[in-house]
Amino acid sequence: MTEKAFSGPRLIYGEEIKRPRQAGALSAQLRPSVEFVSVYKSSCCVEALVAAKKMEGYVLFLVLLGSALLLGFLSVIFALVWVLHYREGLAWNGDSAEFNWHPVLIITGFVFVQGIAIIVYRLPWTWKCSKLLMKLIHAGLHTIALTLAIISLVAVFDFHNAKKIPNMYSLHSWIGLTAVILYALQLVLGFVVFLFPFAPVSLRATVMPIHVYSGLLIFGTVIATVLMGITEKLIFALRNLPTPYSDSPEEAVFVNSLGVLILVFGAVVLWMATRPHWKRPPEQNSKIQQRNGGTLDGNEKGSIMTDCSNTDKSDVEFSSEAAARKRNPKLDDAGQRSTM
């Protein structure tokens, strides 16, 4: 097809366009047809799955992901069975049943939910989703984990105060409270630096390695603290029974198994989070903005949509406009620019 100025109707992706009467009408006329966009959107999920399968070690990743989900779910179930079957159940009355909220909420939120929040960026079928959407999911899961951890601490302090038991006397309590405080600071720092569009690129690049390392360190500390806590609880709970902890009663074996599940879950999450070939690829938008001296994520709300396919849709729109400008060089002289 010869390249010349618009002299009559043209067909772009099945939509007829005519010579624009005003320069502002160009963008609307160059949009793909509704039918094409619908077909393209439906194909994006397939493309995401195909891209995921190309990830190095994809099968191993799926095995570890399934193992992490199973281990985390079993840990929560074991914690519930422990407090409902072997202990006094759950209540909020200042008695032992209120204390039992502590292990259940810590294992559910501070272990399981936090672990999933750490590896959510590694899910390859979400790489087609916008970075902003994944940030919101990441931050939301961490917020849930912190909320459950705070409620569990309230239950412990309330129980101790009701029973006149001293607070903060054990190593478990020292490290545990420190982990919650650091976790809260980590979450606030993540909101300010990475989620809100205020921090410059240089600050984000400087803070990112610290953010990643401190997150993994806190998660590992939480796993160790939980193991100390369930051991401490078993020693206190079984010391006055006919079968003490040292004789390995049924409850002790069951809770020790819970500890093994938590340990293996933490190991799997840390392994998945530290494999460089499973890291989310950088977004093309970020690369372009960095080359142009823009902000890395500061303009995400205007350029990245929550639909996982909209990023690719914008690429198609840009390609269609570029092709039209190639056929008609006068469009560039009119000052038209594509919006991505």
C-alpha cells in the first residue's frame, strides 16, 4: 500500500475513519473497534498463561506454590484444632480461652497471610497486571496480617492483666513485640515510599533493597518467635499434668508437628522469594519513564489501569496511531501525540 495523505475512508482494525475535521478528533477516530478490543482482551489471559509457562523453573514454582498454600492452610487448621480440642476453646472473657486467640491469629495473619503477601509478586500470571494493582494487593495483605497480629497482642495483654501475670518477661515476648513494631514501621515506610506518588525514583531505588531485606528478616524472625511461643505454651500448660511435656503426650506431639509445618512453610516462602529468575519483570512503562527522566511509579494512576489487559490494549492503540502517522507525516506536524 502506497503511503500518502488521507484522501478518503481508511479501514483500521475493521473501523472506517475519515479525514479529521479537528486535530482533537484524531485520538477518538484512531481507537480500535469494540469488537477487536473484546477479542484482544479475551486473549490477554491466554497470553499471560503462555508467558508464565516460559518462566524458568515454572513447574518447580507451581509445586512450591502449592506446597506453601497447603502448609499454610494446614498450619491454621492445626492451630484451631489445638485450641478447640486440646485447650479451652476461643472466647473473649479474660480467661485462657481469650489467650488462645493469640496463637490462632498469629499463625493465620503473621505467618500465613504475611507469607502469601511476600510471594504475591512472584505469581507469573499476574505479570500482565499493572504494578499499581499488585502493590495494592501486597499492601492489603500485609495490612490484614498486621491487624490480626495487633488483635492477638491485645488478647495476650488482656489475659495477663486479668490473671495478674507479668507482661514482657520472656524472650518470646521481647522478640515478638519487636517484630510487630518493626513490621508496622515497614508497612508505613512501604506506603510512603512505594505506594504514594511522592517519593522520587532515587529514594525508591535506595530504599528498595532495605525494604526487601527487612521484610524477609522480619518474616524469619516471626517464624522463630512462633516456634518459641508454642514451645513455651506447651511447657506451661503441661507441667502440672500427669504426663508432662518431657514424656511426649499426644498434645505435645501434635503441637510439635504444627511447629514443623510452620518451619517448612517459612522455608518454602523464603526460597521462592529469593530466586532471582522468579522475580517480576520490570514494566515497559517504567523503563520508558526512567529513560525520559520521569518518575518510576509516580504517574501510574494515569498510565496503568487495574485491568490486567489494559496495558497491552494501550500498546495496540499506540501502534495504530503510529501506523496512521507513518502513512500521513503531516499528523506529526499538527502536534499530535499518543497518550499511553
